[in-house]
Amino acid sequence: MQSVAAALTMVRDDLFFLALWVAYYGGLLGRENCTVVNHGRSPEVAALAEGCNIIGLPAAPRSDFDVKRWRLLNHVLQGLRCYYDHVIVGDVDELVVVDPQHGGTLLDLLRRSPQRQVLTPVGLEVIHRRDREKDPIAGKVLGPRRHVRVAPHYAKPCILSSGVKIARGGHFSRSAQLNTPQGLYLLHLKFCDFDAYCDAMDRRNRIAEEIGGKPRDVAVGRHWFRERRGDDQAVFDGFADLEEKQGFDLEWVRRDMHDSWAPRGDTGFWEFARPDYQVQYRLPDRFSGIA
């Protein structure tokens, strides 16, 4: 008998985000249904992910490691599909959640969802409004953090029950059908905490320096490079300047995604427009504590 859902990620030393990932998906699905690829075989990662399925890999930095990372994740998730109805795949700083007013948890939604499809949540970036949010994150993100920026770049085709390929970075798939269930969101946590952001960027800057080369020549995110980083304090201060919309109706975002849905050139992948919306919302109280 197949289980409903599995979660899959790959991590290299991002212990802050891994703790949140394991707490959320392990609590929701059971740790035995969570797979963590431990890049570098870190004992700290193994300890945090105890009870999950852990795949250890050597840490040798390579200029093409992001390409190989997604090649590996594509193969692992297709293998997991033999045993699960749905597989959730993404970076360790991403959590997929369901608005409680749309009926329960992510697991409840997946129990109701047909197979042979790809689900794409609306992308939201959790931002640390340091002028309003003084409490540290302790176990749960939502509660201490309640502000989100609309982020189409993180509306990823990340829940699969079909044998389609996902592009490097997880931003595109080869499914020609766009499925965006109401109330389904991907929370990108990169900016959810100022101190955690600084620590993560310091680590990624060091990795980029180990790899060497210029941003345009190396298959890792350009933000991994110190010269692309900018001023951390200014980045977080800038969140206060985003237009703050009232309520929490994001149907206009889903509509924009569907209206712009089209093939991504001749690559075989499909995409929607990803404008840089300079708007933020405050999550309703019902979101507190769900992740």
C-alpha cells in the first residue's frame, strides 16, 4: 500500500533551515517519509535529521554542482513516486503550506488531490520586519514572523505525482498543465530572520570562493557571491518600503500566473511571467503556528 506523500530536500550545513524543514515535514508526514540528502555528510545534519532517510554525499565543491544537484533530486523523486502518491521536492529553506480556511493541512489537501499531475503553489517570501517583529524564531516561523512578500520566482512546480522533469533550481517543469490549488503557498524562508540570513550568506560566500570563477560562469546562484550580496542591513530595512496591501486575497496572483502560462522557448519546459511585485501582506492569525 502506497503512502500519501513524501518530502525531499538537499542540504549543506544550513542547520537553521533544516531544523525548520524537519520539524514541519517530519511532524506533518512522519520523519520516515522525509528524505534528506546530506551534502558533505555533516554529522550535525545527520543528528538534526535523525529518523529521516539520509543520503550522504561527498562535499567536494564543483563548478557544476547545482546542475548535478537537480539531476540527483529528479532521479530520487521519481524513485520515491513508486512508493508515494505525491512527492514534495525543494530547497531546505522552502515550506509548502495550506491556508487553514481552505480545509486542513497540506497532507489533507494531498489526500484529496488526483494523481498524474504537478501542483504549483503561489510563492510567498517570509520577510523579517525588524521594525515590528522582535521575537526570535523558536520552533515555528509563522507567529514570530507574519509578513510576506509576493514572490512569483518561488511559485515552483514542487509537488509531483507525474513523471515529468523539473528544471535546475526547481522553477520550471515539463508539465503543460498549470495546477494552482486555492490556498496552496510556498514559503521561501531566506529572509525570515536577519541573523540566520547573515550566517547563511557567510557560508554561501565561502562556498562560492572555494569553487572560484565568475558568477556568470558558475552554476550556483549569483547571490552566493560576495560581490553580489549588498548591504544586509539595507536589504532588511527596505522591507518597510514595500506597499502593504490589506486583507489576504491573492487570487490576482494566481490569475496572473495562468494568464501568462506558455512554453519556455523550445526547452520543453513551461513557465508563467514572474514580475517583481513590490507588495507585502500581513498573514492572518489563522496561519500562526502551522509552520
